[in-house]
Amino acid sequence: MPTISVVVLAYNRPGLLAEALAGVRAQSRPPDEVLVVDDHSEPPLTAEDARLIRQRANRGPGAAAARGIIEARSQAVAFLNDDDLWGPDLLAELESALAAYPTAAIAFSDHGVVAADGTERPDRADELSESYHRTRLGAGLVDLRRAALLDLSVPAASFALVRREVLSPALVRAGADAWDYFVSVGAALSGRPGVYVDRRLGWYRLSENGVSARWRAPERAIAVRARRIAAARMALTSTASAGVRAEMAGRAAREGGGAVLTALRTRGEEGRRPLLYCSRELARAVVCPLRVPPR
């Protein structure tokens, strides 16, 4: 069985962080270490029973996740956003899945959804499971070329356990607000499969201040789409993407179209700024391609 580091990403929400850490402490398979990466909260956060790492400046979740990877000492890493929650058997079930399938780069599960006040939302959980194609996955080994690269099925931000050797801090940092997608991209480009646990082992919180909520802002939404284009272009250069390259090119084109539409829809509200930002971000994704991390 691998040793496990839990990396909790936190920023300015001490109450939610305390809830998240309570779920970590309640695991039936306790982690070997817990790291809390404080993305320069004001005032600084505190954390019991965890190694607290404070960023020198607020650099965003991608940089915080990369710092956690660098600092982690274990053979496998599980990330947790401070506003999400784990059920007591998440680590045990994901660890068992990796043990059962030694070739798998990542184990991941489905998840429930709670509102900001903690009320469960099974309707939203069902919608997310369907929209991210997890309802089509069978338990056991999955092809990450499709599940991770194309269908975005892997909820790596809070409901996955990743082998340390497939994690690239540089790649995750480049993902910025889409860092969790880049975790699953890195796993897919290792050429290894993933393993899916067909249970809801935790809860994603619908938080007004969460990363997903910030994606609704035009510039954030455009930046996330541009990062996905960059990831698709990188995947096209990898032998691991053989067999899905045409579909990856199609995904990149759709993400670019979505970014332009987002800019056009908000032009009346914010003038030319979203269009200019969109042009800059898409140009960066095309002109400055990411590199497949060495293994």
C-alpha cells in the first residue's frame, strides 16, 4: 500500500478549512501526512494536526497545488479544496483501488453536492455526474485518454488519489484555476490507465467564493478555456494521445469558440475588455505551447 499525503488548498476561509480538516481526521484510513497550503490569507490561517505552508503572495490555486506536490513526502497525493468535504472512507476506497490495479496512475470517485449552507443537493450531484460522463463509466480500469482528456470525468481537485510519479508541479502550476484538469492530463499523458470507484465518496460545495464560482466571471471563464486549449495542444504532441487526436483537436476548437462567445456575450456589459482579454489568452495558448513533462 502506498503512503498518502493529503494536500488541502486554503484561502481566507478558516471555518470551511476546519470542516475540511475534520473530514480528513475522520478517515478510516488515516493519511501519513496532511499539508495545508495557505495561499496568503489575511489574517494567516491556522491548522491543527497539519503541516501549514504559507505562500509568500496570493498566486492562485495552481501555484498552491504545485507547492503541495513539491512539499509532499508520500507515494500518493490526494488534494482537497477547503470548501469540499470527504466521507470517512474516501482514502481507504481509493487506496484499495490503486492496490487492486497497480498499473493505474490515478484512482477517482464520483461525489455528492452540498449547498453553501451544507444542505445536500442530490439533483445537482446527478447533473454533474451526467455532464461529466461518470454515469457512463464502469467501476475498475478506465482509459484516461477519454475519461480525463476528452470527457473531463476525473474530479482531481478533491476526489482522487494520484501516484506521486505522474504529478508534475510545473504542469499543475501552468493550469492556474484549471489546475485539477492538469493533474488528470498529466496522469493521462503517463500512458497509464486510471481506476474509477463508482461511489460518491465526498461532497463538492456550491460556494459563492469557490474556484468554480469564479469561472462564471467572463475573464476567468475565458482563461480556463484557454488553459484547456493549451492542454489539448500539448496532448496532441504526446504518443499517449494516439487514437484520440482528432477528438482532442475538436475539443480545442470548441473551447476556442466558447471563449469567443463568452467575450461577445459580455461585450455590452464590459465594453471591449473581454474581447481583448480573450484574444490575448487564446494567443498565449497557441503561441506558447506547454511541453509534455519528462518521465
